[in-house]
Amino acid sequence: MIGLLFLFGMGLWFIAAIMLSKRIPRWMGVTKHRGNISVLLFPLVLVAPIADDLIGRWQFYRLCDREAVVTLSPNANKVEWARRGNSARTDFEGYLIPIRSQTGEYVDIHTGNVFMTDASFYTDGGYLKRHLYGLGGVTSCHPHNLNTISKRLNIELLLKQGEMK
């Protein structure tokens, strides 16, 4: 049933996009090449409701590739006991879709210094995806090497030892 409603909605938007593409040049007072402009406008009008999601996802994945990283201190291999440090959530401005980051810290109990940080990013998508029932869902990205580094440093053991201390 939901699939039929979705197809019905898509059909309605397709018809509306055709009508808008024909009328926009007239509303703007264009007299020359009105047909050509209407044909060029059609794909733009058709994707307009999801354009924020398409462009925003591109921005999101570029941010992920650039910023979703694990940072280690030079003496991270010497840590014997650890605890989780501050976890900060940041909302990013200047992107077409809402993006937030979550950073985590791991602290060496002996020195009190942060020896590892990681940054992950989350988004709920564009306007339609966030506001229409059933389309929602969070997209996230994490550092590609987080599991490898965590296993190499044996973070779980370090945290257990830190809890016992």
C-alpha cells in the first residue's frame, strides 16, 4: 500500500513538474525561446524536492573522507590503563543538510593525557527525508581504521584495566 502511495505521489510530482516547467518562463516574462527554456527547466524542477539531499549527501561524504579520522598521540602504544574521556557533539553550519559530529577521547590514567581521539559524523538527510513519514533514518560515517587501531592498541583491555584501577 505504501508503495502505491509513493508511486502515486511520484506521478503527481511528475505532472506538476511538467506544468511548472511550462509556466515558469511565462511567469518570468520570457517570450523568446520559451519552449527551449521549459525543456531545460523540466529536469531541474523534477529533482528540486530532493536536490538538497543529493547535494547535501555529496557534502556529507566529502566531510567524512576529510574529517572522520582517528588521531593518536606519539606515546599511545605505552598506555597501560585507560578511561573514556570527554565526548563532544557538534552541529555543523554551512551545509545543505544538518550534519553533526561526535568525537570521543581516550585518556591515559597515569598521565591524564588524551592518547586517542576519533570523530564520527551523522545526518538525517534532506528536508523531505527528515519530514515525511517512513523515509527517515540516520546516515553515519566513522573512521575507516577505527577498528584496526582499537584492536592494535587493545582498547577494550585498556578500558577494563582502567576500571579496575
